[in-house]
Amino acid sequence: MPILFVYGVRLTSKKMDALYNNLRASVEAIPELDLTRDDVSVHFIETMFVGNEKAITVMVEGLFEKLPRTHEVRTRLADRIRDIILEAHKTYVKGAIHVIEVPVKRFDPDKDGFSVHRFDEPSEKKVDEDEVQLISEPGVTIHAKPLDPPRPSSP
């Protein structure tokens, strides 16, 4: 479930939607990743350019480290994302940029920690109204009751 943080891209909302969909499709197009576009989150982060440096950076985070996600596969993903950003820049953006950077970080949920809650998944267990359902990893569901609200302190 990779998360793409895109810095340095300013587009209209219609063009941003197209780039968003192309980035998600780029991940899905690499069969070794075994992901669909619904597994990919994309966040566009507004940035200010300082001095002459005008860079577009796409940080790929949260890509679980597992076989066959080798160095070569991660590099292919970085190249594919770079090419999509380059094409979008040529097509939509006026002005020069100096660099497109796409680091792909490995993520090991057993070593690094991970938690997610999917709102579209039906619960297998009937949950009390005051319980919260948490999913700490695929296939594991944890139910927890919320903490009691803090009591007002006495003066």
C-alpha cells in the first residue's frame, strides 16, 4: 500500500486528477508489485521554490518489503513515476524545472510498524456501538472500547 507524496507540482484540479490517476495506474502496471490502483494513495504537497532550485520530488513511502519487490522492481517503479511526471510537466506546466527525483523507500511492517483502517470492509464480528474496530495488518482485526472521557478536576 504505497503512499506517493508529490512535491513541486502545481496544476489545475482537472489536470491534477489526470496526474493522480496516471500515478496510481503506474503502480498497478508493474505486476511484481501485486497492487491495484486502489492500494495506492497520492498526496500533492504545495511547495515554494527557493532560489534557482526548481525540483519535482515524488517520495514513495510504505511499499512493503517482500519478494519479488527487488531493487530492480523498485527502480522500474521510480523510472515509471519519473516518466509520468516528466510527461505531465511537458504537457501542462510552463517554466523550467531542474530535476525530477523519485526515491522509493522500502517498508517492513514487521520491523517498522503499520496500522490501517478501511471503511469499505464489512466487519465479520458484530461490534458494540461503543467499540472501535481497528485493523493493524491485513487479516487481523482488533476491537477496542474507547477510553472513558477525562473527569473534571476538583479545584
